[in-house]
Amino acid sequence: MTLNKHQIRGLPNFKCTILDANQFEKLMIDAGYSISGTAPAQGNRIKVWWVHEQYPRVESIYTPDQKKVITAYHV
């Protein structure tokens, strides 16, 4: 629930602490990111990695039902 605490290159600053997964994914894809992998995360959450040709990799954390993104940051 810290989505608004991180800046993702190519995206506007988030003003919310969580975001609908479909909205987040559209923003990422429209900015030129693509999914490079997924893995289980702590608390039954889902970790998703995004890559871009110019920007550093992004790791995003989804709720267990994969309907909300609770944080995302460059790694």
C-alpha cells in the first residue's frame, strides 16, 4: 500500500496507495514496459517484474487475487 511512495520512470506520480491491476498494467504497457516474469511473494501476494528498453527493471506487488497493485518500484 505504498504505490504513491515510488516514482516509476515514464509514468506520472501515483496519487493513490493502491491501484486496480488493469489500470496499472495499461499504464505500464502504454509507457513501453512489458512483463518479464512473476513469482510468489510474501503474504500470498504476487510479484511481477517489468522491463523497458531505456528504464531500469520494475518490481510490482499484487494482492493475492491479482486485482490490485499495492506497490511498484525500480530494482
